[in-house]
Amino acid sequence: MKREIIQTLDGSTTIHLTEWDECYHSKHGAIQEAQHVFIKNGLSLFQNQKVAILEIGFGTALNAFITLLEAKKMQQTIDYVGVEAYPISAEEVLKMNYVSELNADQESTLFDTIHESNWGEKVLLHDGFTLTKRKQFFEEINDDNTYDLIYFDAFGYRVQPELWSTEIFRKMFKALKNNGVLVTYAARGVVKRSMIEVGFTVEKLAGPPGKREMFRARKG
């Protein structure tokens, strides 16, 4: 499938899959979307505590990098696990401009380390921040009562509805600890129904730029 690097409206880059007309991040702003959906409406709920995070759709590592920067600023301890079936190429990594757009030049080696670290191995990126990248399909996830927070950042329902199924959300529910939270940019009724069916309590929140709404789901 043809892939191209494009610039989103906030200046940050993303990968566009031309056959699907689908992007790894919002065309309205990759960084803005990550900060709004996953930091403001996810990570910020867990201040002053150790947090175990599962990211569904590791992709370009934008969410992981922003979370690392936030953890350093807040002196927060985070165990981060990112799941990705199809890792991006080294050439694509070089074309991502997140370090400069986030004014994080001093952290450029950390962004490189995120991508260069071995799959399947837990690595210490910074004091209190560990990363494990898992190369696997979402349906292979079998974690149980492990995470406080899930970043659900799969490709959209329009192009891959199977990633938003009741079966997948049942796995997400099982993977979360009691009182755990799942956040996603999605706001489709069919997604909400699947979440509720497996036991989640779902709330609709204001979405990131270019998107009216998003979901936050809680276990327990």
C-alpha cells in the first residue's frame, strides 16, 4: 500500500495511506490530537501516581514521545507498552518532525531511542519511564488486570472496523485494572455500543481540532 509523509495543519507530520485515504494522525493536527485525546483527557487523570499505559497502535511513536516529555515535566513514573503489527520504516522515522515541532531538541536522542529499541524488550528511556514495544496483532493481546490507562489509537472504523469490535474491546476491558480508563479519538455510535456491551461506562467529550467529539471509557 502506498504511503506518503504529509504535513498536518498544526505543522507536524504524519503518514498518509493513499489507498485508504487514512492517516496515522489527524490531518487537522497530529500533535494537537495527541495532546488533547491522550494527555489532556487521559494521562492528566493520573497525576502524582505511577501509571501503566497500553497504546493500541504505536505507529510513529508520537503518543509515546509526548507522554515521555510530559512524564519528565511532571516527574511521573510510567510503564509504557506499545502494540504495533506493522512498524514504520527507519526512513519514515527520519521524516517525522515531532522533535522540532515540540521544541524538544534536547530530547531528540530519546525519540531516536524509542524507535531504535528492540521489539519485545523493556528499556529504560529515562528515570521512571520504561518502554516495551510489542509487535503483535490486536487480537493477540491477552493482558489481564495490568494497565491503568489505554490509548486506543487504531486506524479508523471506516477502513478497519474489525479493530473496533466487541471482541477487541473485551480484551481492552480485561487488560485494564479496576477504575482503569480507555481514551480514543473515536465517537461512533457502533463503537460506543461495543464498549458498553463489554462493561465500560462511556462518556462523550469535546474532540480535538477538526473533530467534534471523542470517547473516554472507564472500567468499574
